[in-house]
Amino acid sequence: MTVIIWLSITLIFLYTIGFSITLWKSKNKIGSCATALIASLIAVIPFFVKLV
């Protein structure tokens, strides 16, 4: 079960980073930075929360 949780967190992180890159290429710098911040939080918060 833990593997499924970490896999889903990783996929969500990668999707969010990809969207942030797309925003950056569309000249939406503020939106890209905010999305990158959200992606960073997705990657860091699970270490502070007990998953299982």
C-alpha cells in the first residue's frame, strides 16, 4: 500500500512540474512559479506526515 501512495505522489509531482514548465513557456511566469511552489510542497509535505 505504501508503494502505491508514493507512486501516486510522484506522478502528481511530475504532472505538476510539467504543467509549471508549460506555463513558463507560455510566458506566464507568476503562474509557473506558484505551480512550482505547489509541486515543491507536494514533494516535501509527505515527509512531515505519517502516511501509514
